[in-house]
Amino acid sequence: MIFFSVVASAPMIFPDISEHDEPFYNFFQIHHLSEFSLEEIKDLIRKIAEFENNKDFLADFKKIEPKIHGLAHLTGGVHGL
């Protein structure tokens, strides 16, 4: 038996998966994700740095936080961005 999963992200549901006469209609199981808060974004970035053992990044995290805030504002908390 072969089993595989496709994990993808999109900012909106597009016609290829939402219209009855399109090829991927009802093909994917859709899960709607809520936007990340600024604190969730910072926590995720911090955990990635810890996982990668990026000590320099973690040491400078306070200096980097304003940039994270700017990116969070520009992306609106969208996961893929």
C-alpha cells in the first residue's frame, strides 16, 4: 500500500479546488488556519533558532525583534510568509 500526503498553503481558496467542474474539486481536505499573533511569531522563530542551535541569533534576539515586528505587520501573520 502506498500512502502520501500533500501539505500546502494558500492565502485563499482558488477556483481550481472550489468549483464543481474543476479538476481538483473535493480532492484536498482543507483546514483553515488562524493568523499568528506577534507573540506566536516570535515564539516560533525563537524555537526554530533553539532547534538549530543558533546561539548568535538568540543572543541578538532583542535587537532583531523590531524587524520581526515589521515583517509580522507586512505579512499580516500569514503562515506561509
